Amino acid sequence: MEKKQLVRAVLAVFAAVVLVGAGYVAGTHGEEMGGASAVAATPSSDKIDPKTGRKVLYWHDPMVPNQHFDKPGKSPFMNMQLEPVYADEGGSSGIRIDAGLQQNLGIRYATVRRQDTAESFDAVGTTQFDESMADVVQSRVTGYIDHLYASAPMQRVAKDAPIASLFVPDWLAPQEEYLALKRGGMDDGMLAASRARMRAMSIPEGVIASLDRTGKAQTHVTLSAPETGVLTELNVRDGAMVSPGQTLAKVSGLSRLWLIVEVPEALALQVRPGMTVDAVFVGDPTQHFTGHIREILPGISTSSRTLQARLEIDNAGLKLTPGMLMRTRIGAAKPVSRLLVPSEAVITTGKRSVVIARNSDGRLQPVEVTVGNDAGDNTEVTGGLVEGQQVVASGQFLIDSEASLKSVLPKLEGAAAPGAGASTAAPASSPAATAAQTYETTGKVEKVTPGDITFSHQPVPALGWGAMTMTFGKPSPTAFPDVKSGEAVHFVFRQSDDGYMLTKVEPVGGAK
């Protein structure tokens, strides 16, 4: 009996132990499940900065700002930690520059505006003789140059000025015949027939009239200039024999000239007859000449890759001569509405055109634009900007290349880091504003060479740098001779044209 009771007691204790163990396991499992449920129910905290509690949009390397990362860690580009971009400051793209720093940098803004302007472009032109005004001096008979009044080509001549005296022996016989008929009392019919014969032999009416008046035959005729101009051709000399139809000289007028405009091949499709042309003489910008394109000459020049357009310009004052260089602006007859920005606001990198736009919250952001033709001091923008938007019109020298757009902008942002509470730039009137700014930090010397020293240094807040390993230049190969690898130092540096240059390096407590 007692044995049965003992067995029952042992079984009861075993059952209790099993139940307690099961309860412990169940409780532990329940705690784990509950903990997992709690974690799952809690929103993900990987986009919350544990130090500040602010929401993070992404992490990036300030030296390569265009590369974004979803998690914090070490930069794959440099030996430094990635830095967060917070939602309350990075929700708007671009950077924020302190107002004082903007004043020191001389940043000036302009507004994108729409304006009705004539569709125009600049080109270069040269003046030429107007060939439609050229006159030729020809001989209609066989004769000899008895006297040449013109001495050389390109000589200026006035209207009716003598050019050459021509001796025509063939004129003697018909004139003597006419005089004989007249002395013999022949009827008017015979005299008229004789006069007709002289006209057929190209004897001028003035010579025939003089024959009736003086009774003497003439065998010389003087050829004169039909218009005032320049003797562009002179094809005979004294004593030379001439034949009918031979050109003795060519006279080109100066009261009207041709202007031949060299239109670049890229603008060949934009130029049309009737477009207005305002030409300025390069030697005297006050001299303006206007006209309309009369015709487009066919063909592109293989040497200059230009299309030639021709127009007539008035030169009644004889201020211009052929061969002069003219700056021309070719414009359409009707103005068109175009979006304009100051030409100085456009940064051309060679591959693209960029402007620095100012967002509504005051941040600066590079914007790639498509530019059209220039309109005076303004440039047409056909894409990338809208009317009323503000752009930086001066101060772009800090970001005048594509490389600067990727590196200088983050440095400007660091110069006015959030939370600084005040501008890091010295007042324009202080001595520090005129001297080269220096920066300092501490670090460990990793490598020393004659030209530079490599440090694993602490953050540099003034430049927006985190902790990283970086190489700094030495002012000379013999500078800082006591600095050795592995030494903990405090160093000062400045930015120069060759990068970052050390100005001071000193040990920190002699630590190794």
C-alpha cells in the first residue's frame, strides 16, 4: 500500500515538472513571438538618425554628392563615413548658401523673362562693288590709242572724265566724201545717204555735226567715263591697236555697294530674302548701314563653311570702299516671343549649357538648359527654365565647369552647414576676408613623402568633411622634418590652386 502511494507521489512530481517545463517553453516562445510582433509593428527606424531623431532621406559622400545610399556606412570613394541628408533640409534639391557668404561671393540674381524680340543672329560681311552699276568703255571701230588719260587700274574717275583718245583712220574717207558732196551742191538725198553711211561706221553724231559746222574731217575721238567711280579694269596702253567690241576699261560706281554676309552653315536654314540687316563698320562703330537681304547665293563655301547672302547698301557719302569688314545683325521682319536670361548667367561646359537656378526656398541648383540664339546681352532659353524663375547672374566663377558643379557646390553647402546658427564667412571689411582662410583638425600620420603627408584625421565641420584619410601637400620638400608615421598631430591647412596645402603640423602630447 505504501509502495503504491510512493509511486503515485513520484508520478505527480514528474507531471508537475513536465507542466512547469512546458509552461516555461511556451512562455519563452510567446515572449519571442510577442517581441517579433512588436518589432514588426514598429515602423522601420533605418531612416531615422539616432543621434538627432530627424528623418533621413539618404546618405551620401560630400565629395561625390550625386551618389545616394540607403544606409549609413563607409564611403566606397574615400575613407570616410557617409553623411545623412535630412528631409527637413534636403527635401528640396540644391544647396543653401548663407546670405553673408552670398554677399562676399558677389552673387547677383536675374529673373527669367519672356520678351518679344526679333529673331536675329550675328554674322560678318564684307563690302564689294555693285556689279549691276558697272559700266564698260568699248571701241566700236578699228583704231589706235593715240593718248591714254587713265594711268592705272583702281584709279578714281569722275563722270565724263577722258579715259583715252582713239585715232580712227577709216573715218577719214566717208567724211571727205560728205564734204565733197556738200561742196558739189548735191541734193539733200545724197547728203542724207552719206550721213547714214557715216553713222553705220560708228561716227558719233557730234563728229557729224562738227563736220557740217567746221567743214573739217575728224579722225580722233575721246572715250570718257560714263559714271563717277573707280577704274576697276584698264586693258590698253598708249599706241595699242583696238578692234570693234574690245573693252578698253571698266568703271564701277561707289554710290551703292554690295554687302556679302557670311552666314554660318548652322544658321543657313534661318536666313531668308527680305530679312533686315544692320551693319556696323568695324573701324568706326558709330557708322551704321541698313538694308534688306536681296538674295541668297547658292552653295556653301568649302573653306569657311558659310552661306553667302547679298544686299545693297547706300554709300552716297562715299564713306565705304570695297573690302571693308562689317559686323552685321540679321533679324526677321516680325518679332517673336522668346524666353530670355542674361548671357552671363549661362555656363557652357563644352558638352552642355548650365545655369544656377534659385528655388522657391532659396536653395541653388544647377539646371541644364537648351539655349537658342543671342539677343543682345541676353540668350534665348528653349528648355530647362520657366518664366519668372530666378538664376544666378554673377558669381558663377566658382562653378564654371562640370567638375565644379559636382565638388564645389557641396563645399559651399558645408560653409553654411545647418545648425551653425551664423555664417562662417568673415565680414567683408575684416582682415580675414582678404587673407586665405585656414582650417585645422587632428589626426594620425599615415605616410610622409617629400611632397605631401597623408593623415587619418577627424571631421572638419567648416568644410563639411567627416572623418577620413586624405593627403595634404607640403609647402616644400624640407618642411616638417620631424613628422613621422604613426604620430598623433594637430595640423592646419589652407586651400590653394594645387589643392590643400599644410601650413602647420605639431605633435599632440607626443603620443605615438
